[in-house]
Amino acid sequence: MSTAALLEHHLCFNHFPPISNVFVPVAERAIELANDGDWDETIEMPNGIVLSAGEIVDQLHLTSFVTFEDD
């Protein structure tokens, strides 16, 4: 299953009310930035709100999609 499909499922079934699939690209970008260590980089959401990658990961409960490296 693709990451986009997993995110669609996660946003729809693990949130109440469900989060629209228009947020999937934002979630993918936030995960990508978090994996690169760019937690503070900002992203404009489809609703016009600007949040950091870390805030998006936190608010959309995306931690399980982020790869954490051991130091």
C-alpha cells in the first residue's frame, strides 16, 4: 500500500471528525521534512493556516510515519 493510501486511511479513520484527503500532500511534506530533521520548516495548509512540520506531525498524529534515527 502506498504512503498516500496509508495517510488517507489514517486521516479518515483515526480522527473524529475525519480529516479531508486534501491534507494528504501536506502530511506527506511534513513527514518528509521531519525525516530530514527540518521540524521548524513551515508549510501552508489547504485551509490557509501555516504550521511548522513538527506541528503538523503532532496535530495529525503522524509520528508513526516519521523515521527517527538513533544518535
